[in-house]
Amino acid sequence: MSIQRKRRTAKFKFEVALEAAKGQKTVAELASEHQLHPSQISQWKRQLMDDGEQLFRNGSSRQQREQAALETDLYEQIGRLKMELEWLKKKVTQ
């Protein structure tokens, strides 16, 4: 019988990693409190410490990629709609 893994929200991960970074409680205490493995908390803490500076940059690379993909899709849609409009204008004048 397989065990289903629990999925944690990004907010929960951030809060636990922040508590670990503060150092008010040990990783073992946090692990028992939140029913997690200590290595998981250490990994989240390491991610927070390594990637934390990106939060304050003008835009993260993921947001920029998402924005570029959205713009590309919108420009494609505009192009298709312009072509349809021109085609309809030609059909109406005939």
C-alpha cells in the first residue's frame, strides 16, 4: 500500500523556513511541531536564504517569462483577429 505524500502550500513552507531562519526554535522542535522531517525544513530554509534576494528585485525571472508568454499569446490573437476582420471586410464589399 503506497503512502500519499502531503502537499504543503508555498505560504506554509515560507512560514516554517522563516521560523527556522529566525533561530528561536531548533529545527528538531519545528519538525515535531509541524510534523515534518528536519531535513525538509533545512532544505526550505536553504532555499529561503539562497533565493530570498530575488523577492526584492524588480521582477523575478519566472514572472518575466510568464509575462513574455502572455504577451506572445495576445499578439498572436490580435494578428488572427485582424486577419479575420480584413477577410470579413472583403466578403461584405463583394
